[in-house]
Amino acid sequence: MGELVTISEADYKDYPGAKILINRVQALERDQELRAQIRAVFGNRHLWFLCLTISLIICQLIGTSSAFTASFSYWIFLYGLFYGSYWPPIEEIFNQNGVDLYDLGTYYATGDPKRLLLVAKWDHRVVGTLAFRESSDDKTVKLWRMFVDPEFRRKGIASLLIDILVKVAKARVFKKIQLRTHGSNRHGIACYLKNGFELAGESIFSRILHIEYSVIEMELDLAIVTKSENHPN
Ligand SMILES: CC(C)(COP(=O)(O)OP(=O)(O)OC[C@H]1O[C@@H](n2cnc3c(N)ncnc32)[C@H](O)[C@@H]1OP(=O)(O)O)[C@@H](O)C(=O)NCCC(=O)NCCS
């Protein structure tokens, strides 16, 4: 498979396929995350206990003890906590920074060295994407759009894309590549660690009781990559 996949900078022929892949994988990831977080919150016995207690207090206050009212208020509480405060900041992370997707060509094909979109193609079909864009620091670029078609995973495509992206970043004399990903994205984090990135920070984005949702920051120091390439031992 590896030798049948080609990696190149995206051109106008690749933009439609790249956009479809990014939207499709991003929607899949969002749905998976939503299901995982629903399981974490609705299946949590501390929250279950808290909401049921509040529901029973309300039943006492309004002078009813029916099981129906208690369970109805319980679901309203839990639903309100989840969709009212816990999930919206997470959903926002999935929706933010979509500026390049309006028109990939206008965003990436500007000749700006701080922007790059790579595509992995198998038989003319776009099966992977990876990009970087500018950051607040002139010598640093931000990695994003790391998406591989589910049918083509665990075949080294993401690693190939990262390898080429790092080479281009070094050739354009950037010093660092930074990225952010969901703390729950075990596969993505494993992939970045395997390709030389290091953990640089973690921030909590959403929380109910002890259930926390974090965003991980990672970075690759290009000077160190160069050094280890020069002195592999
Ligand atoms: C994360 C992702 C890009 C990996 O793509 P890939 O082409 O399958 O990755 P590779 O085959 O190059 O794997 C490189 C390493 O990553 C790790 N890895 C990747 N997928 C993994 C999985 N499902 N389980 C465990 N480790 C995994 C492994 O260490 C792997 O090395 P190995 O195969 O030698 O064990 C892909 O799963 C994906 O598109 N996920 C959804 C989007 C996403 O999470 N993007 C990244 C964060 S923004």
C-alpha cells in the first residue's frame, strides 16, 4: 500500500477531494466524540446520584412523589447539564478554524510560505490530508487538517504526510511546528508522539464534577529533528 500512495502539495484538481475527506472525517470524529462524552456523562454514577437527589428534593417541594416526576426531572437535569454547559465548548473546538474550507485554493495557493496543504492520493483518490498555517510567532507554523480516510488507516499514511510536512517546514526555515488536539484522541496523540512531537501543555475545556475534557498542545522542535538526523546515534 505504502508504495501506491503518493504525497504531494495539493493543487486545484485535489481541492474537491480534500474538502470532502476533511468534512467527512471531521463529522465522523465529532459524532464519535459526542457518543463517547454521552457515555461518560450519562453513565457516571456520581452525576446520576446528584441529579436524582435534586429531582427528589424538587418532588418534595412541589408535593409529589411520583416516580414519573422524579425520573422526568432527573433526565431534564442531566440533559441540561450535558447540552447546556458541557458539550457546547467541545462542539466549538470541532467547528472552529474552518476558514480554509470555504475555498482551499484561495487559502493555500497564495504563495505564502506559512501555508501548505499536502494530500495523500491512492489511485487519484485523496485518502489523506495534512496542512500547516501561520501562528503568532514568525518562526513557528501550526499543524492541522491531519485526516486519513478510515479505510486507509494504520498503513503509515499519516507518518508519510508528517515526514514530508516536516521537510517542507525545515526547508522554509521554520523553527517549530505546534498543534492542538483533543485529550481523548489517543490515536492522534500516539501518531504525533511516534513522529517526534512532544507534549507541550494541556488545558481543561469543559468539566462537570470530576469529568473533564482537555485539549493537548504538542510541538516539534525542528532544530532537534535536524540534529538527530545529522547524528542518528
Ligand atoms: C490519527 C490518524 C491521522 C492516524 O493516521 P494513520 O495513517 O492511520 O497513521 P499511521 O499509520 O501513520 O500510524 C502511525 C502511528 O500512530 C499510532 N496509531 C495510529 N492509529 C492508531 C490506532 N488506531 N491505535 C493505536 N495507535 C495508532 C501508532 O503508533 C502508529 O504506528 P504503528 O502503526 O507503527 O504502530 C487517523 O487515525 C485519523 O485520521 N484519525 C482521525 C482524525 C484525527 O484524529 N486527526 C489527528 C488529530 S487532529
